[in-house]
Amino acid sequence: MLSKRQEQITLAFCWSHVRRKFFDLADKWPVTTEVLQRFADIYAIESEVRGTKPIPLLR
């Protein structure tokens, strides 16, 4: 049985480590080119917004 503290832990994966697995498969699995491009797109957006203030939600 997990303690209450352990039940509250959310597993988070590092994008860099996930990306690396796709990079390792690039020559064996053609779809990885598309996956790696999407990672590049995400990284570009992240770079652009880093340091900016969040936009407040409109309710």
C-alpha cells in the first residue's frame, strides 16, 4: 500500500531523454523524422516564450 505522500507524486518525463530515444531510432524508423521535427517546433516555442509573463485566463 502506498503512503498518502507517494500517492501525490506525479511522474514527469524529461523531454530531452524522450527525444534522445527517437533520435537513436532515426535510421531504423522513418516516422522519427516527423517526431524530431515536432520536438524542434516545441523547443522553438519554448525558447520564444521563456521569461515572458503568463497570459491571465479570461473567465
